[in-house]
Amino acid sequence: MSKKIIILGAGVSGLSLAWKLSTKGFEVHVLEAKSQVGGLAGTLREGDYCMDIGPHSFFSEDQEILETVLTLFDNKLVPRNRNVKFYYQDKFLDYPLTAYSVLFQMGLWTGIRAGISFVGSKFTYKGNVRVEADDETVEEWAIKSFGRHLYDTFFKPYTEQFWKVPCSELSSRSIPTHTRMSFINTCRILLKRRLTDKKSSLIEREMLPTYYPDTGFAEIPEKIAEAAITSGVQIHVNSRAVSIDNHSNGQLRVRYDTGETWDEITGDTVVGTIPINHLINMLEPSAPEDVLIDAGKLEQRSIVALGMVTERQDVLGCSYIYVLDRPYNRISEMNAFSNATSPEGENILVVEIPCLKDSVVWTASKEELFEICIGALSKDGFLSPGDVKSLLLVKVENAYPIYKKDYVPHLKRALDYIEEFDDIFVLGRAGEHMYMDVDVCIRRAFDLADKMITSYE
């Protein structure tokens, strides 16, 4: 008798797991709270307009995953190059930030001050006890790696603008791996690359040639969903899981809300790709109080994406820009990814506004958000009020796992509790409270599927 698996969440992780399991004969049901699949990799489609939730594109150094995704598109996706910038004090810098950016693009005086500050940081930290990676804060990492000047003028304001948490309270894991490199290392890598004409995969990962579907990144999870459905997976949209308990038949029972009625489904195993704290709070009987406290410490940051339809083309001169001291932290241009994301002669400029749930930004209308953003956009020469024809809006409550400096023991205790169950698993960036790119989400989903298949043999 085949096992019945219930997966909570139809993002890339949940869909990939469902697909892999279904090919091995498992009965798989996916419950998705929203009306469409994709999660953070989804695309808002209104009429002929397609807007991603922030800039996405697919790339991978994992050949199996790369070939798997390309096969879904009959190998018709072609690689594209991305050009990404920082906008800092009215200057465009390379992304990821490199020693070249600091020494030459920031300006001579800034480069000199940064260099002196960096040397000073080496004396400050010389002889200190090494801070363990999980205990190191963004403040400690940035000063040690780049010096006090760049920390005060660049890393601190940008990081706190994005996360809404002081750098002294954030784990250095909040900084992407390709950025967590010292000033000396970036110099060495740049010099090596210039002399050997080779690229370092660490610093250049996000600059790899990437793949992007014609009408939005959501085509990737949609293709995975189509393959899963063909293999027998049942995807239930508009179905928000509410509770998980043991049914009298010995299986797990998941109750869910369709918006009109409450329903339930039973299965042998439940896999949560929803935030781990939400999953733990769903369990009946309730988890121990200390576990609930630990789970409650695992916070997620929200995001609001405002799309502005315009006839202007090549507004940014690149795919997207990280910005400092603006109401938004990133601007992207949809036509830089695909002209098919809007009607001919039109374009969509998207600003991402970091926020906390129930904040003024979170509750604002698209018109109110436009008024908040257009002044800075106009001042920087990107868009004027008269350039915008209409507005698009997406709000995501649980977009990024927040890595506070003490998050590791809380996460460990939450995961340890889940591991006590042999029929409940967590997966994905929300389920595992781990930031990861799409290719890594697929890889971890396939690996979990292999583990589950082996355990049921």
C-alpha cells in the first residue's frame, strides 16, 4: 500500500518534493493557502502585466538541478546575463561589493578612509578570541572585515534599513555568503581573476548566466506543478492548514480552511514548508511551553513590492539596484528580465519596501506607497510622477527568515522537537528557517524525498 503524504505550502520546495515523491508511487496532496502556486517565486499577473515579488532568475552550479529545470522547458530557456548595482551616495557600485568598488567607485577620499579604517580594524581585532560564526554579529563581522568607516557609512545603514533590527542584534549569517568576505580576500580574488581570467564561484555566484521564463519567474514553479499533477499529485489551492493531530485511524489529520468551509485530510506523513513556528503552533496536542517560546523567537520579515507601469525603457541601465537611505531597499526593472512581462512599449519598475507586519507600510494602499516612494525616485532621476500609468501591489507576510544573534539555539530546539516525530518533517527556507536560492530549495526537496522513499521501503 502506497504512503499518503500531505505537504503544507505550494512554493518551490513543496512542489519539488511532491513531484519527486509522486514519481515513486506516493499519493501526495499539497495544501496551499493562496489561490496560486509559487510562494515567493510567484508572479503577480494582472491583465497583460507580470510582476515578480522582487527580482528572480534561475541559476545553479548543481548540474542535475539545472538540467531538471531546463528539461521542464524543453531546453528552450536561454541563458541571460544580469547586471546588478548598488546606489550609494549618488554613485553606482558593483554588486557584490568588492575591493575595487571601495577603492575606485566610491571615490578616492572614501577609498582612502576605508583603507585606513580597515588597517585599523586589523590591530583592533588582533589577538582577540575568535568569535564562532553562529555567535558573530553583523556589526562584529563588518568592522572586522571592512573596517569601522564602511560599517558606519554602508553596512550598518543598509542592513538596518532592510532587516529593521540593529546590527548588534543580527547574526552575521544575515549577510549573504558571497558578501561575507574580507577586504583582503576580495582584493586577492580580483587580482587572481585579472591575472588568470578566471572567476571565483563564491563571489561571482550571483553573476552566473541565469535563466528566466518569458512571462515571469512563476513559470518555473508552475512547470514543476504541472509535472507533479501529471504524476498524480493533487494540489488544493485556497486551503490554509489550521491544525495537525492524530486521527483515530492512526494517521495524521490536517484540518484546513478553504475560505468558505473547513475540511480535513488524513495521511501517513506531513511535511511543512510553511514557517516552522506556524507549524509547531498547529500541533495538537500543543507542544511544550518551552518549545513554543523557542519557536516564537524565529521571526520572519515582511515585504511589500510596488510595481509602477511606465512607457519608459531601460530606466535603470541594469537588472536591479540596491539602494541606501530611500523608502525602498531595491529597485528592479521587469523588461531587463523579459519584454514579455508587459505589453509592447511598456515596462514595470518595481520597488521593494522592507517592513514589519502591521506597520504603516504594511497596511498602506498602493496609492499611499506610491506617494511615499515617488519623491526619491524622481530625485534620483529614475521616474517622475507623470511617467507612471498604473500601479501593481504584492504583500508577503513571511518573506525572509530573520537571523538574530541568538537564533541558533532557538532553531535547534524547535528542529529537535520536530525530529521527535517520525511522520512530520520541515523543508524550505520558511520550514527550516534558512535563506536559500531556488536551486538549493529544489536540491533539498529532492534529498528529503530520497530520504523518505528509503525509509518507507
